[in-house]
Amino acid sequence: MRTWFITGASRGLGRAFTEAALAAGDRVVGVARDVGPLDDLIAAAHGRLVAYPLDVADRAAVLAGVRRATDELGRLDVVVNNAGGALLGMVEEATEDQARAHLDVNFFGALWVSQAVLPVLREQGSGHLLQVSSMGSSGGFASTGLYSAGKAALDAVSEALAMEAESFGIRVTILNPGGYETGLFTKGLTQTAPHPVYDSLRARLNEMWSAAEDFDPALAADVVMRVVALPDPPKRIVLGGAAFDMVRELDAARAAEYARWEDLSRLGDRPTAAQGR
């Protein structure tokens, strides 16, 4: 029986991961700003689900929350950094408060949890840290720039952490999910005040997204359960076939852009004939 620590466990992907772990017979510590929505799962879990409020943006609270989890359950086997929200709006429109509050949760919150659990996992000599990023971390896109920025930063830190923690028996997997029915762009959404100069672009984006399909979070949870069961899990995995195709297209477009300007790039560390005279 594994012990999970899941942030943002009350809804969306976090709740789906919680349900899947409980269905597998595991124990779960589920934290969120509001854990009331977990009451039904607590009642049915026969003591295998512990839930308490936690704001991951508060580093001191995170450290205390992880200590509480280990004091009550003794160990942590799987940690899921899932808590997050969305900030929708053009880069110019985002206020300082909006940008800082967004990154406090989506990036710094995951960083604080990672720092808090690392000593626990290192002392155990084992553990699996799952970082819920996004397919959007592959590159910025109009109106989701701050969201993608936070996820890209999380990806970079997580890649470094994977290298730093590997020798201690700790595994790190970055999850890049596509669109799921999570409430991220409703309950978890902050929007900027729209500037009229972007009205036409915003209309095109709304038309584009109206055709997008969101999927059942349980499908993502099933993949995650398969990932944590692997003896050698991936360091990064895209969740969803539609997301996989889009990420592959983005990577191909970036590679093509690199190739287009390769000759100019190479001048950056190679003197030209004129410079050599």
C-alpha cells in the first residue's frame, strides 16, 4: 500500500488522482484550500484518506503540512504537485498582483512542496514526485502567456530536480496534460481586464477554442497509475493523444525555425572572414 500526498486534491485532476489511488487500495493525504468537496471520499475511504486545508503559496504552511502528513502516516511514496489555477489574458493586460499571485501558486507552490518533501523521500531512499505541468509549457500562446510561463518554469526546475535527486532513489516525472474537464478555466480562472486593441485577436482565439474537446480526468488518472507502477518511469509524459499530437507539432515547428536560422546562429561563436582581418 502506497501513501500519496496530493495538492489541489478537491477537484479536477487532483480529485481524479485521489479517487484512482484510493481505488487501488492506497492511502492519500489530500490537501487544498478548500477540502470540503472531499467529504464524500473521506466517508467512503475507511480511514485511508486524510484531508486538510493548505495554501501551497504559503511556504511555512507547506512545510508544516508535509510534517503533519509524515507524522500521521509515517512515509510518502508518491507526491503529486497538482495545485494550480489559470490566468487568462494578454501579457500587456496582466497586473502585477495578478502575475505574482498566479506564479505564487503555479510555480512557487510546487517549488515549496518539492523542497518540503525532498528530505522525507531522501531519508526513505525512495519516492516518486509527479509535477503536473501542461502541454502549454512547450511554448507561449496568445492570452495564456503567464500560465505557460509558470509551467515552463516548473518544467525546468523539475528537470534539474530529477538529476539532483536520482542518486537518492527519488524519481521525478513531469506530466504534460492536455484539455480535461477540470474547471481550470471556470472555477480556477483569473481573467485580465480586456484591452480593446486585442478584441479581434480574442475573437479568433474564442472561435478556435470553441471546437476544442475536454476529456474525462479519470483517463489521465489511469495513465498516472500506470506511470507510478513502472520500475523505470518516464521523466516526462504527455497526457492525451490530442495533446501529444499538438506538442509534437510545436516541437517540429521549433526545430524548423532553428534550422531556418542555423547559419546565422553559428556566427555567434565563429568569426566571419571580415572580422578575422
